[in-house]
Amino acid sequence: MPIVAIYEWDRVNLPGHLTQSNILYDMDANHPNAQYYDPAQPTWTGYTYTYQGGAPAQLHITDDDPYFEDGYTETGAAQVLNQDITLNGKTYSAGDVVQAEFSLVDASGVEVWVIRIGGENVGFSVPAWVTGFPAGSSFYPVESRDGDPAGSSDNTSSSELYSNVACFTSATPVDTPSGAVQAGRLRAGDRVMTLDHGPQPVLWTGRSRADFRGREDGRRPIRFEPGALGPGTPSDSVDLSPQHRVLLTEDEGRQMLAPACGLLPLRGVRVRHGCPAMVYVHVLMPRHEILTSNAMPVESLFPGQMALAALSPPARSSLRLALQQYGQTPETYGDKARPTLTRREAAEWARTRRHAAEIAEDH
């Protein structure tokens, strides 16, 4: 029985342009890039949503498959409440249909869902691995997804498993002053090589195991084969979690960080469908850094609000304690090492690069 957290509307400061009717009954986010965009209606993207605080409610769901879906794309029987729940002052009954009506995605690729119960949107739901937000946490979506990809801004369905994860795989090699070391063997105090600041100490590491449930499980690692990003980059295969960012450098020297899942259009980049499970590793540095793995530049953990929410409470506490040793908190951590691309922007970059390579081959 899946159990997911839901942040009901009266716990969230919503953008003022959304009417009560929009909040309760909109069936997609009305993003300008979506096929179903209606310019006469407000969009849910490009505005800030701020959580007021307090514990989320728990949705106990009965479902016959592992996917959290919109009603008209449901795999098998409908998702229904397993027990009564009161949200926003209204009680919904066991047996009422639950739908992940549409989702909102921020610039780092983090996705949250607008949930509908009994025909009404009741709040935001998040993957089961998100355990909570502190008061004042904000979310700024730049993309949206619907069960039907035509209603999505990036042509990706909002259907997702009930959990997700983002980090290194335990076997990913990370360059250190004494050679490559598997990410799973790194410990706080170990020094690793950074692109911008040379050898730097690891501040904290965390681990989580993902057991995959079917071929299309969105948590599966992304493999970069040798040369996927150019000659010698990487020099050997590298596996990353889907949201782990990779440093891209354009011909004119401009650099940006792109999520691994957005680079799937490139030759030599694919989802690893064969593995049944994976241990993922978070590597936090005193500041956001570019590390290298088999000559491929990749990011260290950036402890933003959603990354913190993805950790278990003990892991989150230990990360905060580690930052305190450097006189920091997640809120004062600083900026990302490079500008970031959304998944959609990364995919556009990858398709353009592949097309240019194919033209060059033809000549």
C-alpha cells in the first residue's frame, strides 16, 4: 500500500493569479510550451509556491501497480484512498479515486504533483522519499507534465513510481589526488580533485538503495559510454542517477550543468535497464564543485531544499552538522558551480549536438 505525503492547499502560499476554480479543477498546468496551452487561462509555472510549515498529511493509497498516475492513463485499476482523510477542511472517503492530475518541475528537475481526490485538486504530493519541508521552503516550477505527453511542456508523461532518487552510483569512480576511488568508498575528510579549486576535502557522504520495479522505473541509472560527450569524455563508462548534473562545454567556451536524464538523445547515453537495484551515493563538498569521473566533469551534491527533503531525517541532520563545522547551513551554502539547464533544455542541446554530428559524418 503506497503512502505518500501531501501538502494541502491551506499550508501553501499559492500565486494570487490562480483562482479558486483553477486551484480545484485545472487538469493541467497550462504551460506555454504544451500542446494544450490556452493563453486565455493562467499558467501554474513561472511562479513561486511557498510552504507555510507543519507536517504533511499522509495519503494511504490502494493501487495494483507501482505507478503514480493521472486517471485516464492509469495502469490497471484506479488508485483509490485506503482510508478516510480530511484535507483543507473537507473529508474524502476510502474508495475515492486519487489522481496525480499533473506535475510541476523546477529548474533542477525536481517534480511534484497536483493531486486530485474525488474530482477536486487538494494539494501537492511528492515522491515517498521526500520526508518534509521546513517552513518557508519555496518551489519555482519552470516546466509541467501531464499524464498525456501532449499536455506536457517537455513531451514527458507525469506518470512516475512512488519513489525517486538522485546521486552517484556507489561504483562511479571519482578522481582524487592519489587516483580514482569509487564513490561508495569516499568518506568525510577524503580529498578529491575539483575542476575549479584543485584538491578539496569531502564534507559529508550519504547512501540510499533503490530497488527497481520494472523496465520504465524512472530511478534507473543513466550510463555514459566512452566518448559520449566527445573524444575521451568519458574515458570509460560512467553511471549516474537520472538527475545528477554533467558539465557541458560548448564550442565558444560557455559551460552549463545538465541533468543526465536530459542527455539521453546523445549517442552513447542510455538507461541501464538490466540492473535490479542500485546503491546511490551523495558527495557533499564545502561548496558546490565540479568533480571528475573517468575524465567526465560532474557535480557534487548541492544541498537545496528539495535535495534535503529527499534525505531521511537522520541523514539530513548529519548533513547539517557537517555544514556547521564550516560555519554554514544549507540556506547559506552559496551558488551552484555553473548555470543549470532543465531536462528539456538539456534534451534540446543533445538533439542539436547529435544532429550536427550526423551531418558531419554524411560529409
